[in-house]
Amino acid sequence: MKKHIVVLTGAGISAESGLQTFRDNDGLWMGYDVYEVASPRGWNKNPGLVLDFYNMRRKDVAAAAPNKAHIDLAILEKDFDVTIITQNIDDLHERAGSSKVLHLHGEIFKMRSVVNDMDIYEIRGDIKLGDRATDGAQLRPHIVWFDEPVPLIEDAAEIVATADIFILVGTSLQVYPAAGLLGYLPPDIPKYIIDKKIPHINTRPNLYFIEKPATEGVEEVIKLLL
């Protein structure tokens, strides 16, 4: 039986594909206050602005391509059972060839009814004010905003608990509840932490720090595993 590798990825892996990180130190996201474009409050205040913002993000993601880190993680499936849990809303893992990807914070190429979270549709173009779901409600991006629950966090915790090997790539571990997933890891397994700036992590056994960009760090871990 193949060993189960669980990978938790964040904005740092997609940054090398030209997608800017979710939130800078100044609290702005691509020049916008994050709560103006990524919260229920912002949506209620100005849904047109929110839709415009995500329509731009959708174009950015469509124009981006998977980088070597995405591709190397997909290649790992030849020798391991690999599950990727990502905080990213892009589809670069899927385009690189990964077959099991759980998106904690939603997906940019999906939209849903503002009334029914389960009424979800594919979207490649723009979402406009007046675009309606089958229930008649306005469509919104299928994104988990600030101050909204993360529906898949329990599924993610169950996956993490089954890991034989854990790899963290490009996340600051500042966004909860995703950052809390490390608490579900079996204590005795190897845990590889890859980031240009290693995040603070409470001391636990079998931690290996690789302070490099995602593309270089993932390549280094693969050499160690194979």
C-alpha cells in the first residue's frame, strides 16, 4: 500500500505562478481592503464591487499556469497516495495533474446562490448583478469569505489525521481554522515545512524546515522522499 502524503498549500505556492498573495502586511489585497471585497459585510455594502473584484481574479487565474511546485506534487502520485488541501481558490493543482484536491476556501471557477450554499455552478466568465441561480437568488463567488464558516474544515481534519507524511508549502499559518489543522497530525510522522519565511510553529516531533520558495523546497523534499 502506498504511503499517504497530505500536503497543505497556501498563497506562497501560487505566488510563483504570478498570483499575488492573499493579504499583504498592510491589510490590503490587490489594493483593496480585504473586508470590502471578501466579507459578507462588504457584499451587503457593495455587491457590484465584490463581483468586479472576483471577475478580475478569475481572469488572473485563467491566465496563470502551474509552476514546478504544482507539477512536482502531482508527479508524487506515481509513488504515493497524495491528498492536497489548499487554502488557494485557483485551480493550478488540478491543472498540474493532482487528482485529489480539497479547496478549503472555495474555488474561483465556481459560483453559488446567495441563499443556498449547495446550489453551485461552474463559471469561466464574469458574474454580474442580476445573474440568478435556479432558485431566483443572486449568484455570488463560491468563496469562503472572512467571518464565514469553513464548511470543509472537518473533512480536512480527518484527512490530516490519516497522514503518513505531511508537507506544508507556502502558508503563513495565520488564517484559522486552516492553521489549526497541524494539531490533527499524528505526532510520529515526518512534517516538512516549506516557505520563504518559516512560520512560527509550536514545537513538535519530526519537524523539518526548508526555508526556500515553493518550487525549490518541493523539489528538495521529493529528493528526500524518493
